[in-house]
Amino acid sequence: MKTSKAQVSAYDFIIAMTLFLFMFITLHSIWAGNFNATVENQMRTQTQESGYKALEVLVKSSGYPLDWETDPNNAEVIGLAKRKNILDNDKVEAFKNMGLVNYELSKNLLGLEIFDYRFEMDALEDINDFVVGADLPSDKEIYSTTRVVNYKGAEAVAQIYVF
């Protein structure tokens, strides 16, 4: 069989296409893996930051309006503090009730719309311990943030889990 210059045989074309497809599929797989890892990392970071911000607002601010605990349905921001890291008992009670009665509202007011949360207070006296929010799942990653606060005149540990 005689071929002229600049002619490609079917065999050469098949080899070239096979190599091209192999390289394309390999590069596509690498890109897809990196993209998925980036998306997961961004979601993880967003979850951690949301939990950190929610706890900061809870223990360092009084919320808005300042007397939100008198009518929790009109609250715009939940804050539990009289002063930084010193919790107001009335605000804590209103938050506990809100978490039981209207969990979705409490999530939104904490800025955790797309996440679930669990807030735990571990006080020096066990009678002052409490939990607000959802049960911790076994099938999701859970991120927590902790602060030491003054609750009912004693040191306590406030911890929020976001998932």
C-alpha cells in the first residue's frame, strides 16, 4: 500500500484519538477531584465561621433590641450578655424557651440558617446546666466553639456545635 505525503492512515487517527481521550479523561478526573475538595473545604470553613460568630454574638452582646427577651418573636439578634461574657439570666431563659418552642427562629436569629446547632451550658453547679437545639448527628461533621462565661454568678463553659 502506497501512501502520499500528508495523508493520515486510519490507524494513526485511532492512536491519536485514544491518546487524546485518555489525556482528557485523566485531566477531567483530576480537575473534578480538586473542585469537590475545594467545595468541601469552603463548606467546612463556612460552618466553622458561622459557629464562631454565633457564639461570639451570644456571649458578648445583649442582642437587638436590647430587651428582646420580653418579646422574643420581635428579636432581630439574640444576645445573652449583660456585659461581655457575663450572661443575663432573663435572656438565657428566653433563649432556652425559644430553642424549645421555635428552633427555626432561633437558628435564623443566630445567623445559622443553613446549619443546625446545639448550644450547651456546662455550669459549675450541675443544676444550672442546660442544652438548646438539635441532637448531635452521627452522620455529619460537627464543629464546636467554646467560651468561658459567667452564668448565675459562677464560671461556666458555653459551647456551640454547628453541623
